Amino acid sequence: QSALTQPASVSGSPGQSITISCTGTSSNIGNYNLVSWYQQHPGKAPKLMIYEGTKRPSGVSNRFSGSKSGNTASLTISGLQAEDEADYYCCSYGTSGSLLFGGGTKLTVL
Amino acid sequence: QVHLVQSGAEIKTPGASVKVSCKASGYTFSNYHVDWVRQAPGQGLEWMGIINPTGGATTYAQRFQGRVTLTRDTSTSTVYMELSTLRSDDTAVYYCARRPYGDYLDFWGQGTLVTISS
């Protein structure tokens, strides 16, 4: 059982928007603005998509955005494209240098 | 450009140990911590630990305490992850990743598959 809770799957049609939630506690997500999101295609290493809650690394499409409310962080993907189909993981700073991952969400583009 | 290149796949028997390397290039090695994350087949990501290349200080996830050891060689910009007393459920892909200030993982190695089988 993961420390952060994500839906197992979400789906959307091309052009639509979807949101993936990530629920933690006041000890992790609620206490720090240190949530990151990773995209993972099958057989590949994870790729950083969002860091420090809302920031996008250079090269990541502005269709990806992050937010947080209380103990829940969210990743929104707008204008869905076929290439967005992948697994998505949230991650939060825990305590004493540790990181906590969500269980992952499989995004299907219909 | 930043690269983290890991050693190749390993097959080990239960009870043995494995040591995976992660060679960094394209940045100042001492300026970034390095984490290890593993992923069992069909499962999610699991954080294992972190090492500070300056001084070698480490922090491990509680479930790996006593079984995992992270070390570094500053002369070759390489970080090592050793996992001992291997069990079948340690079969996984092991990743190293760079951690900037801000506690996220911005560059990842390609992963190393470790298979535990008798």
C-alpha cells in the first residue's frame, strides 16, 4: 500500500482534459510544496513532468499543469494526445530526506 | 548534457547480494544528491534511499534498513547501491536518479533489472 493515493486509471478522448489526484496527509503533501509528477511509458525510465507542485521543467509541454489543495495534489493534462498515454506517478517529500510515491495512475487515451 | 548510466542486468540466487553502479556525467557530481528507486514487475515506484556525494551521508527507507548500502566514488563520479540477503520479491528494475534542491528527481538512469531466482 502506497503512502500517497492515486486512482488506478483514468481515461479521456483526444483533445479533452483529465485530472489525476494524489492524496496524502498533513505530514507530507499538506506540509510541503514539494510534490512532483512523473510520466512513465512502458519499458522506459520515469520522466519528470512537474516539480515543486506547479513548475514545469524545460521541454515539458504547457499542456501539463500541477496544483495543490490541502493534502491533495493534482496533475491536469489538457488537449489530450495519443502520446500522453502512459503511467503517471506523484511524489512528495516525506521526512528526513525521504520521498513518498503514489501507486501510479494508468492514463488511457481513447 | 546530464547522463546517469547504470550497470547491466543481474541474475542472483536467494540470499546473495547485488551491487549496481550509476555513473554520472554532464554536471558537477558533488552538487546533487542521488536517489535509488525500484520498480517490481507490473508495480509502482518505491523509494529506497539517498546519498550525498559530498561526504557520503545516506538516508534509507525504513523497509530497507540493514539490507541496503549506498556508497560513492568521487574520483569516477559513480554511485553504488548494494542490496543484501536477496529474496524473490527483490526482483525489480532499480533506478538511480539525480535530486536537485527542491526534492524532486530530474534525471534518471536507464534502469537495471535484477532478477532473483534459484
